[in-house]
Amino acid sequence: MGIKAVIFDLDGTLIKSKIPFRKMKTRIIKYLREAGVTPSVISENMMNFEIMRRAVEDLKSKDFPEEYIREVIDEVTRLMNEVELESADDAELIPSVPETVKALKSNGLRIGLMTRSCRKYVEKILKKFGLLKYFDAILARDDVVYPKPDPSHAIELLKILNASVKEAIFVGDHWSDAECARRAGLRFVWFRHGENWGTEDSGILKVSSIKEILEVIQMY
């Protein structure tokens, strides 16, 4: 059947992100506790999507109105967007990304981007590095109801790219990327730039340079 589409994660995969995630998480948790979330329910050891899931469940259990909970979610989104956009100018491009994306596009592949960052941040980054023109579809955090690792994020993007799970690969650098791919039935390529590999990711196809993706697609 062959590969028709390549989906990339953004932060840590195409760029070296400068997002201060600890700062973001601290702001979010402080706000949520002030908004009525039980302090012990959330912690900085959790990922943001887990913090939000637990926060919403806690507020619902306390019978807060749905409208209020929606306002809380919107404010957390605003805080996340704010921190991301503050860091965009400091982002650095990972080596070999422009030539790799250009080569994939020249070979007729459809290029997609799936990220938990907000769309304004994504577009600012891609424009900064002259990459926006190569992407056929982008689904950011605020474009979907349930972002990755929920598989619906990947499935929705595949529909836009007009490719099945068997006709695409997803390139990412985080366990949440791998989990999203697994749950969607999508081939996953784990990228780690200059990092050591652990035992928890055994059995997953790995690359240490983005340009290796050009070789990977020849395998299918």
C-alpha cells in the first residue's frame, strides 16, 4: 500500500522548544486551586491534560455549574496559550528539518502536524522557520475536543490528510505521542535528538535524526 502521509509532532521533534513547562504548570495549578479544585487532587508531577481531567472531575463532584467549569477550562487554555506564545521567539529549529520536510513533500507525501500546543504558537513557529507552506494539515490543541494522547486527535488529522492508519506514520518524541499512535493503530517513529534510549520503549522504531524519516518511509 505504501506511505502516503507523514505526521509530525512539533515541540521536541521539529523544534527545540523553549516553553517553560514548569512555569506553565505552576500557573495552572495555582489558578485551579483558587477556582475551587481540591489542592490534593492535582500536582506538578502530572501532565497538563491529567491535571485538567482531574480538576474538571473534582469541580463536577462539588456540583459547580457547567458554565462555571467551562469558564475555568477557558482560563486554563488562555494561561497555556500565553506561556507558549511568550516562548515562541526563542525556539530553535532541530537540524535537518527543513530539507527533510521539503524532500517528503517533493516525493508527493502529505504532511501533517499534530501537537498539544495552541494554533497561534504553531503558526508563529512554522512561519518563523519558513515551514508552514509544506504542511497540508495542522491540528493543534485548540482545534480538537480531546488532544493527544487521545487517539481521536490522530484519527481526525488522518481524515483531513485523506490517509488511512496503514498509509501514514507519526513521528514524535514523547510517550504521549507513542500512546496516541498505539491507540489509533498508527505506525510510530520515536525521535530523540542526542538522548539515550531507555528500555521502556523497546520494540518501537527509533531515529536519532529527522532525516532518517526519508529512509523509514521506504520500508513500507
